[in-house]
Amino acid sequence: MSVPEIVDLKSVVDPHLNGGELQAYTARYLTKPGDNYGSCMLAVAARIKQPNALIEELPLIAKLPPVTNELFWQIFQPERTCITENKMYEIVVPEIHRLQLDAGLSKDKLFTALPKYYGSRISLDPNATKVDRDAVLVQENLQVSGYRAGNRHQMFDFVHAKLVLECMAQYHALPIALRIRKPKVFAEKIRPHFNRFNMNTSMGDQMKEDMRKEIREDLELVTNNNDDEIGDILEKFQQYDAWLEQPEAADGLYTSLVHCDLWINNIMFKYDDQNQPTTLKFVDFQIAQYESFVHDIIFFLFSSVDANVLEDNFENLLEAYYDAFIHNLKEVQVPTDDYSYEGFVNEVRRVGPIEISHPLFMTKVILADNSTLPEDFKDMDMSILSKNRGLKTITKRMSDILRVAKKFKLI
């Protein structure tokens, strides 16, 4: 596979090198087809000339729109998604750090759940307002920094799940705190970039019809052709589609910057000597939007956590999230009297039935058999769904999701 060229990478990264200059670079694909859909990820080996004239190697990641795949360019709408993700790094993280410092936190306590940022652009034209094929976002290479990606064929255990939820709670709490403490900054600099993202609007009628047919056929296998059960579940899919089409969410107790795609492949961990996870990074904020943060909780738990772990610890994991959420609000001096645990659980019960169809649908993407995936990114399409119909691991996972969701009254 030929690797896309990054034109004038120097102008993007040089302002973030503390006086250093990019001299040259080489690039290769970072991910394989099936591990990433909405972008093109390159591992970049950059040669940097430091102010003292020494040449040093700097491992980076360059994230491009899906330049090699016309279908995914259409579906993932880079004209919106690239700008949203760039703003997470350009504006949201610096404003969160200012908020934390203003509240008296030391630098070692600052929010660190995103990779280090090395610049971005939406076009070679500095005056452009529309994303084109020269858009790029540059970050640290987390693998070289000691972080490991998960395996989409192996769901998380309790330790990983609890750590993710605690970090997720901080990611959700701090934008809420920013909205409360600095409403003008939030309203003018942040909120406009995180509008609702509806992938359905970019799919043709035939594609949507094919996907509905696939979902019904999957549910027939999972439920042993139980028409009543299939009807109830399909109603949840309709609720999710209706949610995507709703007006923008209003400010509320539980409304924050929601990632909307937090599953195994978008979380990377660093481990201690006992191979226990200690810290993590969230990546891929392309479809982040302003909504109830419970969408992230439910999608993560039902897309990425071992079913037995989830069934045995659902309430414990919710409590872990809630405790971390309250702690992070208090840390930046935001009152928490309105955030009762009962109110939080009620929000889970409200949003859970809307969100549950999302991990059900994604199961076929997450657990797709590697042998059904093409070798080249340009050959990826939605046939990945039909190619994996009836796969035992997928059918079992969907069955597990339905069982646990019913147990906790999300269906």
C-alpha cells in the first residue's frame, strides 16, 4: 500500500517544537484495515534539528481524513469531524488546564487523558474554512511513549473498566466545570464546535436499507427468531436514530463534551511492572458532541467490557464513575449539591435504552474476523457486516449484551 504524502508537515509541527525545526520525516501506516475507519493513521519518524544544532528523532502520529477511501470520506464527513477533533487539542485542553490552574491545582494534577499535541490544519490554505485532503492532526506516538492499545477481540476486565470510567468521569466533569465557571469562554470558544453528529445523513437510502436488513437478520440469529423480542430491540434502534435527529442538546446537569466512540480501539493504557494499567489516553474525538455523558458510559460498558464482569459489577462501575465525577467537580470548586447519586442513576435509566442499540450494532465491526478484512484501506466498505453474519463470537456477544441490558432494565 502506498502511504499518503503529507505536504508541508514542517509548517504544522515547527510551532510546537520549542525552537526546533523539522528536517525530514518518513511515514508508514499505523493501523490495519478494520482497526480504524474515519481517518488515515500514519506513524511518522521525524528528524528534528534542535536549537543547539543537534538532530534528534521524534516519533509522531499524523492523522489524515480517510483520503484513500471515498465511501468513508462520505460517511464520516471530515468537513465536520476534523474540525471538531482539532478543537479538542487546540482549545478544549488548554482551557481545561487554565481552569485547573486557576483552581489551585499543581501542574502534575492537570488533565492528561489526551496525547500530546503537535499541531493541526484543515487545508494548506491558511484562510480556508473547509476541510480538504491536506488536513492533518499531529500527536505524540503513544506506542513509543509506553502505551499499549487494546485488542478488539478481547473485552476489558474489571480493573481496566474501572480505570476507564474514572478517567472518563474527569473528561466529562471538566467541560461542565468550564461551562459553569467560565460560561463566556465555553459558549464562544468551545460549544460551537461540538454540534450533533448524525452519520445517517451521509448514507444513501440503499445503504441504510441494507443495514436495517443486516440488523434484523442478526437479531433473528441471536433471539432464535423471537419476533416479539426482535420487535422490542428494533424499536431501540429507532429510538437511537430519532435521538440522532433531535435538535442540539440544552445545557443540563449531565450535558458535556461526549466522545461518542469510546471503545477498545480508542483507549490506550500504560502498565506497571505487574502488568496492571496505571494511566490511559483517549484518542479519536472526531464525532465528539454536546450531549448527556451517559451515552459514553453505556457505549463503553456494552461495547468493550467482558459480559460476566459487566453483569457482576454494573452498579459498582457506575459508582466508580460517579465518585470520580464528583471528585473532579469539587477539585475545581464547582458545587455538587445537585448531583445526587439517585439523579445520576435516573439519567442512566433515561439514556441507557436510547444508547443500547449503538454497541449492539458495533459488535459486528468490533469483532469482525481479520480474515474478512481487505489488505488495502481503499477496499474497505460496509460489506464487513454481511461477511461476518453468524460468526459465533459476534452472536454470543450480542446475546450477552441483550441479557445484561435486560437485567439492568435498559431494554
